[in-house]
Amino acid sequence: MSAPTTARMLVIRDLLATGASVGLARSVVSYSLRAWGLGRYEERALAIVSELATNAVAVSAPTDTVRLYLAIRRGCLVLGVSDAAGGRMPAQRTTVSCVKEIDEAETAEFGGWGLMLVAAYADEVWTEPTKDAGAKWVCAAIKLGVQE
């Protein structure tokens, strides 16, 4: 079987902002990673997407949509979830590169200790504002090909 092409290594799904969407997001990520031959990253990716989707649903209304993003970019598996509103937005892209860099003040700013879990599984975590006022992307990257 040949390696998948980059064009097929992108998934974007819109999900209703309900608790059931967390499981759907996990299923999409699991299926995609296995289809791409990246199953060895599944445990880390599922822990990350579970937390990101849970947080996005929590700050969105049930009639809102959250967006799941999964792609291979620059040698990394990138997972992102956008919420529909809410939360304090960072003034600019905010990066947390390792767990040791997160303190209690930052956990409160970004919504609690879940970021600690995401940062423990990811090589990079960041937030970015969306075009919609008050909404944001929360993203994480896992470097591919790195010994675990």
C-alpha cells in the first residue's frame, strides 16, 4: 500500500456543540489516523482532541457549531477545535511548548487544568482568534517521526 498523499491528510468537520460531539470528534480522529497509517499516535491524539472538544462544547451554546481540524503540516499532526464563542481571547497567538511552562495563572486564563493534559501529550499548544468575535481555535501539534 502506498503512503497517503498530503491532499488526503486533511479533515475538517463541523459538529453541534453537544456532549455527543466529543465522541464523534474522537471517532473522526481515530479513523483518520488509522487510514493514514498513523495509528501509533492515536492515544496521544485522542487525549488531546477529547479535551479540546470538551472545552469547545462547554463554552458554546448547544445550537452552535464547533469545528474539528486534523491535518499533517510541516512534519506534525495538527489537531484543532474552534468554539463558537466565549472565553477570554489572547491578544495574539499564544504558545505553550511544555508542561513546565504552565502555571496556575495560565491555567485559569485558558480554562483550567485541561491544558496541562493537552500540553503533556502535545509538542506544541496554541490558541488563535477566529474571524467570529469572541471565538477561538485551540490547537495542538504532535511531531511525527519522533521517538516516543
